[in-house]
Amino acid sequence: MKILIILIMTFSCFSAFENIPIDPEKIASGGLIFSNDDFRIEKISLSVLYPYEISEFIRTEIRSNFNIYDFNLLTEISHFGLEEYKETSLTFSLGSKLLSNFIVSPILEIHNLNIENSNEILYSGGCRAIYNDDNFSLGVSLTKIFSSDSKKIAPVIFIDTEMFLTDEISISSEIESDGEEDVIYKFGAEYKPFESIKFLVGINPELYSINGGFSFKFSNLRFSYGVAYHNYLGLSHSSGIIYDL
């Protein structure tokens, strides 16, 4: 029964190239899609999502973040595949600091969909704007606002915030809306008692999900783990390794 429900979710949602969180720290924080850490730190990361402990639904993601002169280039490739259904997405985002606290980044996504050996390539684009100061950040993302096939790729709006209450504690939130379904709210908190380790918790009320995880840093390497618990479907695990450049 669990597999049947997830199959329905897969073909009704994943085939529309929904934004699915894979990064362990984002999952632990309530299933966030965006984080301002994406632009703060130059890094290369590999993340694996094991949803509801079903191996057929494993998703992988490779990300890189580099500074090039006054720009920040973020690239991401994610893959999800069953025997008769495969989905691969490649994302480019080029951040530019217009003012001391304001970043604007266009987003280009290339989607490859393979169903029963029938291959289709689709494109979409959007934009992200971020305001940062020492203790607060606000991000607004308009994803997939134009696409090569509006019937298969729907625009989605994200509004995310992060606030540092102390040097060790921060809280975050994200609102997601496609203008048709119910608005999705996500909330998270982070506790960093030492520079090398942090703990995260989060909730996603619309998905009845309680989340948590941790991250441990050794030299330039970071290891992270996130878990989301659904009352009926069970646990989703995510693990990742990050190399800070």
C-alpha cells in the first residue's frame, strides 16, 4: 500500500518536476528548498535521499558553488529513476551582488524526462533575490516562471527567511505556493554549540512531517544527515558529504 501511494505521488508530482529537497540539512530544517548558505560558501556536495525507506525511489544530487570575479555560480544536477520512468534536472544559478546586502540570481533549469524509452527535454527559468544583513536574511524565488511546456512545468513562488537569535541559534521558515494548491509552510531551527557540529529540527505541517538531523565538520569536509518522519509513510533518510573550497 505504501509503494502504491508513493507511485501515485511520483507520477502526479515528480513528473511535473516538483522541487524535492535532497540536501540533508534542508530536509532536517523542515524540507526547505532554498537556503542562503547556497551562496555563502564555496563548496562541492553530494547528497542522497532514501524516501520512505524504499530503494526504488532513491534520489541523488550533486551541487557546486564557485565565485567567479563578482559572481557566484551555483550548479546542481539531480536524478530520480525507475525502470520505466527517469527524471534528470540540471540547474544553473548566477548570483550577482548589486548592493552590499542584496543579491540577484537568474535561474536556468534543463529537465530530461524519460518514460518507457520516450525521451523529452524541457527548459524553464526563473529568478531569486536575497537580502542579507548580520542577523537576518530574506529570499524571494520565482521558479519556472517561463518554460518550454507550461502544462508539464508550473511556476512556483518561494519566500524564505533566516534569523540568528544568538551566535549559536537560528530559526528559518519557507512559504511555497504554485497559485493552485494549498500554500506549504515549513519551519526549522538550528543549534550550533561548536564550530564543528550543529543540530537541526523542523516541521512541515502540510505534509504531516517532523524532521531533524545533524552536521559534523572535520577540516574542509562536512558530513550531514537528515531524517523526516511521516505518520503513515514512515521515515525518509538523507545523507551527504560536502567539501568546502
